[in-house]
Amino acid sequence: MVWVIVADIFGTGSGDSAARKLCNTAPSPDSSYSYYERLRDNISSSYNATLPSFASRRTSEAPTYELKWNEGSQRFETTLSDSNGVLSDFDFGISGYSVDKNGNSITISSTSVNTTATTGTFT
């Protein structure tokens, strides 16, 4: 799989053909190629997955959100809504903050002041 990706033929007929040739040298060629296909499909679907509308694939392109003081809840918070409707497909974490997911919205909060940008991660 690594070779197919490095050779820039991932997801192409050439990549599949090269994988088939390599798998034919394995003790169980059909099982090996079947495993390759499952792995290829999982990588492809993960890479091409739609992200929540407020997220980005690259940290350098990620939008910045500021937490505002909420007097009622006595904490700094922001709520982000996902117009793509895919938030339920992901888990989100951000060190030092509470994260509450409700439907297509996520609320990030903290009772402490933080003046440093912090990056969250979707998995």
C-alpha cells in the first residue's frame, strides 16, 4: 500500500494492477488482494470524507473561533453548528477544554482564561 501511495498511483487501475502482482507472490494471493481492497477503500473513504462545515483538513487553513464569556453558565464558550450534517461521524477533542456534542452542534467551553490559540482534533 505504501508503495502504491508513494508512486502516486493510489486509487487508479495501475495501482490496483501493481497491488495484484505483488499479492500474487503472497502465500494466499486472493486473501492478500482482498485485504488490499478493503484497506484501499477505507483509506479512500476516510480521505474523501466530508468534514463538519466549521472544520478544515489542514491546521494552517483552520478557522479560528473565540470563546466568549457566558454569564449564565459562568464559563467561556462557543457553539459551532455543522451545516454539512456529518458531526455525528466524528469525535472531537481539544486539550484543556470541555467539549459537548448535541446533534449537529458542538459546544467548546472552559472556566479558565486562555490567551493562546489551541488546536482541536477530529477523529
